[in-house]
Amino acid sequence: MTLQKDPIERLVKAFGTLPGIGEKSALRLTYHLLRSQPEKGLELSAAISDVLNNVRRCQECQTFTTADLCPICQDESRDKSTICVVEQVQDMLAIERSHFYRGLFHVLHGAISPIDGVGPEALTIDSLIKRLEKGQVSELIIATNTDTGGETTALYIARLAAPYVNKVTRLASGLPRGGYLEYVDSATLGAALKFRHDL
Amino acid sequence: MTLQKDPIERLVKAFGTLPGIGEKSALRLTYHLLRSQPEKGLELSAAISDVLNNVRRCQECQTFTTADLCPICQDESRDKSTICVVEQVQDMLAIERSHFYRGLFHVLHGAISPIDGVGPEALTIDSLIKRLEKGQVSELIIATNTDTGGETTALYIARLAAPYVNKVTRLASGLPRGGYLEYVDSATLGAALKFRHDL
């Protein structure tokens, strides 16, 4: 017989390791599953196993996928001369939703953050450079976040990528579309002024 | 071969059925598990199964427990002449943390809410009345929430319980301890005035 701690405490602890879920939320989720039909919990449990067993990283862009190559890397109609570098898969999905981009992606799975012990080697920068070395990419668009980690990562990658591509670009900063100027923070307003363009 | 939908979509959907987790959070949790060590997801999956297989309701107070009776109902030192009725297990834990109560509990697992299709029969009111019928309880403290559902449930239970107990009480409403009067909402302030006591 194994020494087993209380199953409720165990699940509360397991939920609590997830990002954005504190002790109270973890308790609430646990009791919710206990009050629901067992099928709900069984499905969640099975779905987690399914993801762990069947999802891997795309060999090219490193996004999560069930095949060797993700649908975007497999898509012959995408512009293979442009790679857009993002921190997370969610960022890639956000850009896809905009319908403004037809090139390929590269997912870093994070940003450089010395304070959290995340160095460049923890990201997928090596495999990005290997893709660039093939010489088929002319523009690298760096779409990391605009916080310190994202900016550091952008500069780091820009330097490494420079020998292999014609240009390295960064997403513009400025006013949100359909937004009100008075609610825009000073740093963003500063960027909007600095990068103002002719009308 | 079974027709299987995408494992990522499946897990996002499963997370999304949990309370307080919308589509964005569900995506974030899914990608978090994919980026983490597999042990983390395996533990969560196993913990859910563990809870579903080994946790049931206390035969007396209906709280979640791994035995026939919960530790509180098993505790001979508790005052068995008082039952405190709460909506959720979390409410019971909150009262326990206050260290002001030494009686027993009864967990309703919800509140009457016609708008959500929750009638009295969906709660554990039947088993509460069965406990009261034994004639050992003199005071029933109704500690349901102070929203419409909680108040309705309190009145409903008070009427049913009246024949079996000496008194049915309700938790006091009033100012929070250590709080500032100016931040207290009008309804609470009204209750604090109405139930003011001599000093």
C-alpha cells in the first residue's frame, strides 16, 4: 500500500501549479469537478493525457502540432521568404486572426529573462538560425512582446540573424486602432509620435 | 480507428468547461502544460482521477470526504446540538478557519435558484431534515450567502426545520471588522444600523 495524501489536497495542489490559479481558484475548480457529472472530470483527465501523448513541436517553426510539420509549415501557398518570430503559440494565433500575414512563423516558447533564469539557450533560437542558414528567408519580422524581455530578445535575435537575411524588422508601436488617445499610456504615445508618418 | 478531434482543441474545450476559465485562459493553461515537464500534466490528470474515484460525500453532513463520515462528523468533541447550514464546502472551511464554531455542519451544495433551474430537490435539504428528525439538534444556524439565492434558501429551510429545533438563526449582517465605514455598501450599512446593539 502506498502512502497517499488526501485526493482533494492533491488535486488542489495540482491545479495550483497552473499559471493564474491560486489556492482559492484551485479549491473552487476541485469542488466544481466533484459536484459535476464524473464525465466532465474524466474528459479533462483524458484530454490532458491525449495532449501529452500526441502533441509535439513542429520540426520547422516549433509550434505545437500533432504531425511532424504544422499546417502552416505544410501550406505551399505561404510565403516562405518571410519568418515572423513570436514568443508564444498564442501570439502566432493572434497574428493569424489578423489575416494580415501570409509568411511563416517561428515560436520561441518564451523570451530572454535573466531574472527568471531564462537565457537564449532555453528558447528555440538555435533552430531559428538553422532555418535562416538555408538562405531562403529574406525578411525576419520580430514580433516579440514590447516589454523588457521581448525587447531584449528582439535585439539578441536581430544581431544573430543579420548575416542571413536582407532585413530584420520589428512590429510597429503606436495607437490602437479605434481607441481613444486620452487612454493611451505615455510610452505608447511617445512611440506613436516618434514613428509618425505622412498622410 | 476512432474519429478523434485535435488534442489541443480537446483540452482547451475541457479546461473551458471549468468555472472562471474562458477560452483565452484555457488556451494559456493548455500551452502551459505543453511547455512544462510532462510530469506536471500527468500529475494533474492522475489527481483528477484520484478525486473522482476516492472522494465521496459524508453520509451525515454531505461535505466531500474520503471516508463514510468526514473528520468533523467523526469528531466526538464537536457540539452535536448545533448544525450550521452552508451552501458550499468552501463556506464550511471559511467558518472552520474562524475558530468561532464548534458544532456540526450541513453542506447544501448550492442554493435555490429558479432562474438557473435549481430547485430545493437539487440540494441536500432532504438529508438535512432527516438529521433534524432524530431530535438531537436544538439550534440550526443558516449560513447561506446573503444574495437572493442564499436568502431564499434560508427562508425555505427555516420553515421546514422549525418543527424539529428550538431555534433557527441566521448569521448577522453588518460592518466588516477592521473595515472603513465609507467603503461599506448601503445595504450592508442598512443592516448594520438595523441590527445595532447596546455598548
